[in-house]
Amino acid sequence: TVAAAGGGQPGRSMDFVFDRTTESRVINALTIVDDATHEVVAIEVERAISGHCVKRVLDRLALPHRLPQVIRTDNGMGFCGKAMVTWAHVCGMQLRLMQPAKPNQNACIESFNGRLHDECLNEYSFPTLLPARTKIETRRREYSEERLKKVLDGLTPVAHVKQLAAKAATMKPG
């Protein structure tokens, strides 16, 4: 079962990034970024990703990360099809769709995806899906665990998450 949507949590943003293997076969990556912490919580790499696949990824993320109240996406079928809309309703989550041609409405994910293209997809050739998954996962971890962010007071996204958790633990009545 899916964990309840996190109370008062800012949202997450999702988008798709496309590339091709050296054999010209499609690589489709679902990227999911936490808007408040800038942590890249997941990148799912497949040949094709349907709304049902997006749901499975979000269900999997519900265990280590509570589900947000809001998910921002574009208007792609993987995000606004019946499977996702029904899932979001059952979970009590809002889907916020960007207006067409307004990527600034989802700036956090657009910024990450640009870096993913510039620093990974454009730099490496992938013969098959497996090396793409491996390199993209390495890139996700580096971004979240090693890259210092000015907007997070010079912390990495993961360090910022830990700092927020420590503050929340000291604020709880005991």
C-alpha cells in the first residue's frame, strides 16, 4: 500500500528525459526531484515508461520518502493519463500540470534535466540500457550527495535533508 501524502511537505517535480543508445534504440528516463531540498529522489531508466510505471516508481518511493502533497509535471500522457490521475486521487495527492511552453513553472526539474543532458547524456555513449542505467544512477547520486548548492546554504541536497530531519526531531514534543 502507499504511504499517505506528507502533511505540509512541498512538492516534487517529475519529467521525462530522452536519449538513444549507440544502436539508436530509445532510452527514456523518468526524473523525480524534491522541490524543497533539490534531492533527485529517483531516475527510472527504461525503453518506455507508462503511467502505470510512474505509479510503481512513486509507490516504491513512498517507503523511504513520504509522498508529497503535490507533484508538478508537464502534460505528457505518462503524467495525466487515467492511471496517474486515479492513483493521485486515491493517495490524496494533487497533480499540478504546467501550462504548455512554460518550463519555468517546473524550474527545479528543468534545471536538473538540463544538467543531466549536459553532464551525462551528451558526454557518454550507451551501447545498451544497462550501462545507461548505471551511469545515470551514478550521476543521480553525485548530484544529490556531492554537489553543493548555494540555494541550500552550501550543503548538498542529502545533507540538507539530514539537517531538516535533525531540526524536526528536536522540535517534536518529547
